[in-house]
Amino acid sequence: MNPMHLLRAARWARKPPSAKRVKLVLGVVAICLVLVAIEHVVGWPEALTIESPRKPVLPR
């Protein structure tokens, strides 16, 4: 574990984030989970799929 992570955890233990910031982070996580669920149920749009180029065939 990086020592910077320990310093950040210590700072959060001394001065926790505000309730407003916690709600913001939870809201962003919830939106991401909703988008993942929609993608899982509906599927990825064909228009956004990148066509993979054909592999070059080397002559023998």
C-alpha cells in the first residue's frame, strides 16, 4: 500500500468529508450503476461498436 493512501485515510479520519460531498459521491456511483444495468439489459448499440479491421494475410 502506498504511504500516501495511509496519509489520506488519516486525514479523512481526523476531518471526514461533509454530508453534501458524501451524497454527491453516492449519487455519481448510483448513476454509474444504473448505466451499467441498462447496458446489461439492453445491450451495446451496434452504431457505437468499432468494426475491427481484418488481419493482413501474409502470402505463403
